[in-house]
Amino acid sequence: MNYEMLTTCDTPLRAMSGLKGQMVTLMIGADTWIAPDPDGPWTKPPNRNPPDMEAFHKLLRDQLAANLGDDNCPGMVIQDGRSYLGYRYTSRTDPSPDQGGR
């Protein structure tokens, strides 16, 4: 099964994302809106984001870098008829007690 992702990202604190044909989320700072597609209409749902989204994104970035593993470079790969230098890796964020993680 293939999904087409729609993403517009000006910065980590200003982005719109969703699966084509499904709900789209727009985030600006800690504020969030949802819509059936990128053209709206936009609705403001209950806010479940941390108040300091910049600190939250920096924490995630640092955790992903610290937990980087299984990295390798298999060389050139062909995708849709174009050549790219491929990289593979795994990472994760640490559990967050504030979000129910242990």
C-alpha cells in the first residue's frame, strides 16, 4: 500500500502536513488547525501541544541524534529513474513521562 504525503515545512515551528485525501494539520508555533485538504476550511481543535514548541523540537532533535544507530551508506540507489546516494539509519526519541512514557 502506498500513501502520498502532503508536506509544506517553512520551519519546524511552521508546517502543514497530512496524507493526500485525508485530514491536513497546520502548525504555527504551539497553535494547530485541521482541515479536510490544504485549501481548508480550517478548524481549531483542542490544543495538546507543549507551550514551548521550540524547546520541544530541540529536545526531539537532540534525542534523535543521541539515539542514532545502525547507520550505513549502501551507495547509489535508483528512485523513479534518478540516482541518489542512499543512507540508512535508525533512531528514536526517549520516552516522555509527560506523555505517558516510561
